[in-house]
Amino acid sequence: MEIVISIASKIAESLVTPIGREFGYLIYYDTNMKDLNDELKQLFEMKDGVQELVNAAKRNSEVINSDVQSWLTSVNKLIHKVLHFEEEISMKRRCLYRW
């Protein structure tokens, strides 16, 4: 009997943690999305600042470091992914509210 109880408790423990995490995402959805938007805004501001410096350097015929160009490219890709993610989440949330 003790073996059955210990096995059942392990199974319950294994199920409760992931389910609780998923419910946490639903409960804190608005806070998480606000935090994501705040971070995205900071990234936009940083990218714009770096882009202005790059443009100024190009006007002065200076060579732009490949690391800077690579960073700008990766930031643009990341911004695109985040915007696509927000769009997907918005669509899924609308479907959830229809139910």
C-alpha cells in the first residue's frame, strides 16, 4: 500500500508542477506582455541610437565594424520574431475568448 501511495504522489507531483507553470503564464499574461513590450521599447531605443551612430560614421566615411553590423542585423531579426510572437499570441487569445 505504501508503494502505491509513493508512486501516486510522485505522479501527482510530476503533473502538478508543469500544469501550475502553465496556469501561471495565463494568470500573469498581462504583466508578462507589459514587461515584454517595455523591453522591446528599450531595444528599439538602443537600436535607433546605434543606427544613428552608424549613419554618422558613414557620413564621415568611417569604416563600420562588422560586429556592429551583425548586432544590428540580429536585433532586427529579434524584433521581427517578437512582433510575430505578439501577433500569434493576440490571435490565440481572441480564439480563447470566443470559447
